[in-house]
Amino acid sequence: MVEPRDLVLTPSARLSRALQRDWALQHLDEGIHAWEKPDIAPLSVWFRALQTEILVTRSVSELPMSSSQSRLLWQKIIEADVLVGQTGLAKLAEAAWLLIHEYELPKPDQWPEALLNEDQRAFKRWAKAYQSHCRQHQLTDFPQFLDTLPEGCASGWVSLPQSITLQGFHLAPAPRYRRIFDAMAEAGVDIRHIAPNEPAIKNKVRMHCCPSTDDEVTRAAHWAKDWIQARPNERVAIVIPNLGQTLSRVEKNLRAVLDPPAFCLEPDAPPSWHISLGHPLNQTPMVADALAILKLNTHRMSQPDAARLLRSPWLKGWPTEKASRHRLILKLNDRQPHWLDLKTLIRYAREGGCSLLAKGLTAWQRQRDKSPSSTDSEHWAEQFQQELSALGFGFGRTLNSIEYQTLQHWHRVLEDHSGLGALNVPEQQGVSRQAALTQIQAMASDVLFREQDPGTPISILGVQEAMGSAFDAAWLTGMDHETWPSQARRDPLIPGIMQTDILMSTPEGAVTLAKHQLSGLLSMAPHIEASHPIGDETLTLKPTRLLQQWIEWENVSHTEPLQPMPFSPVALEKVCDDTQGPQAEAGQTTGGIRLLNDQSACPFRAFGIHRLKAKEHREPKPGMPAKDRGTLVHDVLERFWKETHDSEGLAQLDDPALQQKVTALVEQRLAEYVAQFPRALDAQGQHLEIQNVVPKVVRWLALERHRPGFVTEHLEDKMTLSIGPLILEGKPDRIDRLETGERVVIDYKTGKTSRSDWNPSVRLKDGQLPAYALTLDPPPKAIAFARVGKDQAKFDGFASGDTQIDGIEAIENYRRAPFKAIDDWQELLDAWRQGLESLASEYQQGQAAVDPVKPIVCRYCHLKAVCRIAERQAFFDLEAGAAQAGGAHE
């Protein structure tokens, strides 16, 4: 038994926690409820703590650098040399520097030039600059500290424990650590090694041959679940090589087996399993939200960024205002363009019943206004913390254990960032906000976060985390000949000839390392299950032969993948008639003529939008939305004709005057738009809109010069439409009176449209202009679309007789499908009336069948998830296929 004053060092943090747990359980079993905590720590953690303790107690002038500080210094040196110092390159340099010191390799300044490639020569330069900076500013890092420890142990200025126990080391520590332990032993420290257990498998091991790596994990999870259900007091492990690279897929497969409700998006069950490795901290929801908030530009933020802020559950007031905040997102989508500012967001928050959010945003705005353009790392960390505090970050919904641990890690990242200024790197004394946030994000990505194990019976481990652990049973996945041994890997920044003593750098060393690791894995439990994938058509995988020196196995082949979750039939709800809704009241209704267009397109669409109020909320895109651009064209033409009045006024404007007038109207309307939405368009965006809209309008007005004389009688005037049992409202874009006294109803269109949409022989696709024609008394002589497009300008319509307007055809002379059966204008009006009244009656009676007139109707419909048209179509296709097969068989 380890004495409380003994120092126990382990190769991994997980083994340290496991020994702490075993120590506590042993005392509880003995009836002891209070005990002295043993000193158990991972090897690297203890040496780093020793570095800090020595430098503090000796009051030396050297300042120890953290890993984050060291990496930043490497990055700055690399950037000064190669211009683009990526974070990954700094990580490689830091890892190579540590490897050189741990394995006592020659220092870079001793490397012969003849042995080096370009990358290694660059690293040699970087290392020289790195050491020079450390000497100049009295800095020391962890690798350099290791070099001084043997001398420190011998000279007595290092405070050493009485005894050190090394436990769980299936491989001896690196040469530098061995030299340090030898120096400690000479200084009187009792160094003890607890030899790892040898494999002692009593029975033959079953080797499962699985269709895939996913199937391996699924079978291992089922095995672990069954084992724990039969033996509730035991603990099992699943070991997965390369766990870090397959973590997301492993989690998905495990959750499907061990926690099916959570896999189906229900609340998580009490944890029964724990994975030793985690995801980067910056990918956790809480830290990702914090970084996104800090990156926001309060003067110009996009709607997606604003929506993320509003949806964040970590902000103060979330429990009471979450429904209001979600409604606020929809309101912003409907009423604001893609870009908005913080003042607008605060105003909408107050109006939308989000008073706590508005208060937090106001405090955040005041804090953001204090943000400097550049400052040092310490002040940036303080500034970021104050900004998040102003928003009440971390005081939203009640944090669970995982979220609380996440918040603690985030605070540690900010603390580490505040210490970067101690490097005395000139650039670090005055960095921009963006640079500081980039550094913090990189630091958060280096932290692999996984919540602490609450004592779950099932542990999922990587190979390194499993070494030295003890369980009642274990399943070892990936036991194939390609994984064991793995390929040799050399550090690319160190000459290969200098890495021969590092196991992973040579094929022989890789085999030796694999044998040590397999020995440790086989000794972790008395009962072992093993598995390997079968590979694919390019490579067949077999069990590794390295296992033969310890165990025999029985091959168990699985040809079909195992289902993660059991499936059982459920009783399906049968609906007798799902095409009929309740009858609506006759008379006044909202929705305008679009209601009948939707009823024509699909009865369920009309029912969902106008009866159920299932409104579509689309996130606006950057720039001016197409809807607003179309409104801009309508408004410009309306203002033009209010000033010009008729064809004579148009004729008096020559081309330069027309161009000037239209440009002035467009600029005026755009100025009003920008005044309403200040962040929607910048100066360049306004210029592009002018270049886009002015030619359209000028081209259209030039076309109208060639029409016979007319007067604009009505512009955007409201009209009441009585159609069948419904009373609707409409607003014709324009009604002209011709020289004959007859009228023409015109509807501006900036997108695609066609008079074929007025086909009365099918459900009327676009009933707007036909409805206006039926309402006016007397009926107009013609109705027409005015196509105000970028590349074309033309009328497209029908008339009673000749109007002498190009593009408007006399229905009496039109003999092309689908109107060739129509003989005169009155017959067309009657057909339209019948079609519109039929649509109005269907809507009023509640007919809501899922019956799109064309497949294209469903392409952009927002109700597909409600009507389940895709599932219905698949069912109909299946039924049709079965019927055809049956008929052919008969």
C-alpha cells in the first residue's frame, strides 16, 4: 500500500485519477471517512509543478514559460522568418524542441549542415532565435528546465520528496527523466518501480472478425452493456486505437447502444460510460458561443450572428425570455435586412419583451465602446472577461456539471492568454482585438476537453490512457496486423539519423513499442475480448501476430453488421380523411389575392399559410433582398408616373433628361431605404444597386414611349375584390386609360412570369390580374404583365380587340394553346370567374389536400416537413410498384 507521504508518478492523468479513486474506496471499505490525500500525479504534470516551485522558492530572475507562451514565441519567430507562421508549424517546432531535450539529442546548433534538409535548416534558425530571445529576456521553458534538474538534484537546491514510486510504466520514461531519477536517487530519494502486470489470460480469447470498425465499436458496446447488467458492481473498458481521430463516430455508435433516448434527441440519461479523450475546447457549445460573441462587430453584424447571440442559453435572462428571444429572431428576419447594428438589435429587444436582454446588450455596448484598438494580452483578457460579464455570460440557464467544467476551462484559457505579454515580444505589447481573439481561439483549440469521470462502470480509452489501468473485463478493438505494429514515424524537423533511439522512429522500435503496449493492454483485466475489422476489397485485415506470444484466440466471424438499437413495430395511427379542414367563415379575409394563388398551387399550402398562419421565415441574404429590390422598382415607377402623369409628359423627356430623372428617383428611394436600414448597404452597395435598377427602369420607359397615348388613372390604389364567398383586398400596380376611354390593368414583374399562368382550363396559377379584370366595372380592355427585367422590357397580356401595344394579344385572334378554345374576351372573363370562385369556395370549405399542381411548387415550399410530401410520394411510388408487379405476375 502506498503511504500518504509517498509521491506516486504515473504515465497518464487518467491513471492518477484511478489510483486516487482506489485509495478512497479502500478507506471507505475499512470504515474510514476522512484520510490524508495521497500525492499522486502524472509524470509531466509533477515536473512542471516542480519547475514553478523551484523558480518561486529560489527567487531566481528567470521567468518560466507556460506551453501557450512557448508556442506563441515559436510562432512569432517563425513568422519573422517565413512570413506565414501557421499555428500548426509552431506546434511542430515546440514538439521537436521537447523531443530533443527528453531524449537528450544533440541541440540544433550542433547539427552538421550536410545532414539537414530545408525544413531542418529552418528549424535550426528558429531554435537559435528562440534561445537568444530566452536568454535576452531571462525566460526558460519546460524542456530547458529539464536540462538543469540533474545538476540541481546533485547540488541540493531542489527540494525533493523522501520517496518516489513509478507506477504503470510499461515503457521506461524518456532518457532525460531517467537521468533525473538517477540524480535524485544519488541525492537520497528512494526511487521505487512497481513492475507492470504480465498478461495472465486464463481462458482462450475470442477474436471477433467484424465487417467494419463501426461494427467493432457497436459490438463492444453491446458486450459492455450486457456485462454490466449481469455484474452491476464490476467495471469494464473498451480500448480503441486512434481514438482521437475517430472520436465523433465512436461517440455516435456508443450513444446509440448505451443511451438510445439521447441518440434520438431526448434528454440524456444518467451517464453509464465515459470517454477518456475529448474534443477541442473551442468546439464546445459554450466556448464557441463566447468566441462568437467576442468577434461580433457591434456596428455591423449579420442576422445569423445576431441570431446566435439571441439563441445562446448562457446569457442572463435566458430561462424567462427564451420564447421571446426566438420570436425576436423571426421578427428580425421579417423586418430587417442581412446586416444590422447593435442599436437596432437593442430596440427590437425592448419592443419584443426581452428587457433583460436589452439591458445586457446596453451594458455590453458601453463596455465595447471602451475597447482599445490595440493593447497587451493582459488587458485584452480583462476586456473580454468584462464584455462577457456585461452580457451575463454563464448566468443564463442553470449549468450542469459538464457546462460548469467547460466554463472553468474557458477562464483558464483567458488567464493563460493574459500571461502572453510576459514574453516581451514587441508585437505582443500592442496587438489588435482580432489578433488577440485569434490567439485565444488557437489556445482553446489546443485544450482537449472531456468532463471528469463521475465513476461510470464503462470506460472508453485510447491505448495510452489504458496503460496501467485495471478493470474486471476489457474489449480490445483494432487488433489487426496493420494497426499492430503501426508505421514508424519520425519528427520531420529533426535529422533522421539522430532519432534512432526513439522507438517510434524505426520499424524495429515500432514493433518493440507495440509489444510493450499489447502486453499492457492484455494485463489490464482477467477477461479479454478482442476484435478487428475484415478490411475491404483492396486490403484484407487479419489478427496481429504480435499477440501470439501471450494468448491463443478463437475466431468468431460476423458477416452482417450488428444493429445499434433494437427495432420493434409500432402501431401506426390511421387517419380516415386528412384532406379536409374546418369550414372558414365567409366574407372578409386577409391574404389578398395571394390566398387564391396558394390554393391553386396546393390546397394544403393555402390552408397552412392562411388558416394555420404557418408563415415562412427566411434568413435574409447579404445585400438588398430580391423582394426589396422589386419594391424599389415599383416605388420608382410609381413616383415617376405621379410626376409625369401621362404619355405626353413622358414624350417631353429626351434620353438624357429621362436618365437624369430616373437616377434621381432611384437615389432618393435608396437614401430612404438606407435611412431605414443603415447597415443594409454601404456606399459601394448603393452604387451597384443604382447601376442595376436605373437601366431597367429607363429601358422600360423607353418602351412605353412607343405606345399609343394614355393617362395613368390609378397608381397602387386599394381595391376590394368579391370572389365567391370571400372578400379580398388588392392593389393594382397601375391602371391606364387609353385614348379610347378604355382601361388597361398593368402589373410590374421583375422576375419570370407568363400569361400562360392565366390558363382557365386548369387551376388558375396567377389570379391577380384576372381578379382585377372581373372587379372593374366596366371590365378593362386588357390586362398585362410589364416585364421590367435587366435584359428585356416587354408587355405580356391579353385584350379585347387590338390595343396597338406590342406584346398584348387580342384574345379573339389568339389560337395557340392553352387559349385556342377561347373565342372572345367575355368568354375568357367568365372562365376566369368560374376558376377563381371555385378556388375561393374550396378554401372557404376547408379543402386542404396535399395536391401540388406541379412538382416545382414543392421545391421552395416551407411546409414540406408538415405535409410530408416526400414521404407520401415515396409511399405512392411503392404502392404503384407493388400493383404493377402484381399485375405482371397475374
